[in-house]
Amino acid sequence: MVKTGTIYGINGPVIYLKGQTNFMMSEMVYVGEEKLVGEVISLDKNTTTIQVYEETAGLRPNDTVVATGNAVSVTLAPGILNNIFDGIERPLDRIAENSGHYITRGASVDSLNRSKKWNTHITVNVGDELHGGDIIAEVPETPAIMHKCMIPPDVNGIVEHIVSDGMYTIDDTLVIIKCSDGSTRELSMTQKWPIRVARPTSHRFPASVPLITGQRILDTMFPLAKGGAAAIPGGFGTGKTMTQHQIAKWSDADIIIYIGCGERGNEMTQVLEEFSELIDPKSGNPLMDRTTLIANTSNMPVAAREASIYTGLTLAEYYRDMGYDVAIMADSTSRWAEALRELSGRLEEMPAEEGSLRTLPQNFLHFMNELDLCIT
């Protein structure tokens, strides 16, 4: 049964629904006739509060809100690298094809190409016992990176059937396993993962291996460790963004996740143009073959800016689970904090510890600690 509600009030990117809606906390919803993407951020017996990830101009009271039954999630499968997404993993190139010069509201496109076939090598055999995180197939995602298709962390079982090596889409069934409760589960290349839930880990390695940034001043005076985090504080125009660009280009990390969180549009354009032309000094391939860009510029909706950090973190955790060293650049967390303060103001709360943290998951520090690098 589809759960619905009607808009009672609108305050910028925040909308209110009166009455009992039966929505779930952190559930993804579609708002209005254009099906704008939103997320439930507060619930009580009389009111449901939703933040909308797109411009709310044109919405009005009594417009319908439809629940999806799932949390805001990202699609994890081959095709993430050499791509640019918005704050909720919508590919901007495909949106541009449908929208023209300006992104239209309610743009609905698949996060990844579901029709493209990938050259797939199955790495398991019938009878193998598999646990969460085990690799079932390998796909050359780009000339630089071998994508390792894994079992979701919460799945275990015995392999009952496998397909032969060949060309498959990300939705094709590759392996069928029999779970401990007697049920069967079909596994493809694709996982769906909520952006506000940290992917589980079984062990944390000590931060004892240096990250070679390729910048002598940093490697000598301010060394970074793989598994560690760093911040670049400074005023306007002092070179924070350019330093991150250089680290992304020349560090010895396997994969780069670059999040433009509230950055100026011209700066993100510069990143796109430069990265597409640069050659990876390690492999001789284009640098974009091991890079993903998440663009949520300062003229995009503020609520999506808040979500873009978690989208990038989830993608980074996914490649970390494959065994790759991932360098994640978040530029800038100060503008991310501005987004949190604005949302707190819309919720009529103090933009302090309690107010600004209302939209933050409790496991944010777990996110930060589990990544190889976070530049802010």
C-alpha cells in the first residue's frame, strides 16, 4: 500500500505535513506533481517534516507527498568512476541531455547505465560458502580500476548456481546462493545502500602507511597517513581548493572521490576541464579513469548540499571495501555547515549543537574515521 500525505506548510526547502502519515524516519519521498525528491527528517504524532533536495518554488498546500518505502540510497555498481553526479547520485550528463542549459526540477534518471554490458569474470564456484563482502565477480570498470563485485554485508550462504563468464548488465543475476534460513538470493553487480548508514567493518588497520601527496611541502612538513584525516583551514582565496586539486592529481591513492559541496560553479568547471585532460602518472591513463566527481555547487538547493557529503562517503566506503586506497576531498565543509545551519533555521531551532546536529546521523565520526583521507 502506497503511503501518502498532503502539504500543510512550506518554509524554504522544508515542508510540513499535518496528521498521521505513517512515514518512516529518513524515508525518501516524492513531493508534488513534479515528484521532487525529499527526505523525512522529523516525525511526531501530528506533524511530519521533510527536507526537499530541489527548489520548492511552485509547491503549495494540499499538494501530494508520496513515500517510497526506502531510505535515501545510492546505487553501487560498475559505472561510478569516470562520472559526475549531483548530491544524490544523479548523473549530471544524462540530466543535461534531458534538460538543456538548466537542470529541470524533478529530473528522474537512473544513477548508473542499466543497459550497458560489462565484461564479467565470475570468481566463485558452486558449493562455495560466502559471507558479506566476499567477491563474486570482477569487471574492468575502467582501464585503471578492476571493479570487484561483492556480496552485500548482511548476506551469507552457499553458492547454488553461477553464470559463465561473459557480457552482463549491472542488473543481470550472476550468482544464486542459498541462505542459512533456506531461502535463495539472486546476486547481481548492484547494491543499494542508504547514504546515512555506515558500511560495516570487521577490523580497523593502524594508520602507519604514509599517503604520498606529491606535494613536497605537505609530505615533509605535514605528512598524512592512509587511514587518517586532515583539514586545510584558511580564508577566502588562500589556496585551499587548489591544494586539494593538486593532492587529487598527484597522490598515490588508488581512487579519488572529489565532492564539490557548495563550491562556486566556475571552480567545479575548472576541476572538470582539468581532470579530463590530465594523464595519470602511475598508469598513463586519463586521471578520470579512477576519479568520481560529486558536484553540488553554491547555486544548487541547500538540502542536497547537506546530502552530498554522505553520498561521497558511501561511494568511498564501497571502494574501500574492495581493498582500494580512497582519497576523498570534501570542498568545503564550511559551506556544508552553512547548509546545516540554514536547515536548522527553517526548523526554528537554534543553529548550535542540538539544532545543527538534528539532521546528522550519529555515525558521522565513524564515516570520517574509516576513510583513507578527508580534506576539508
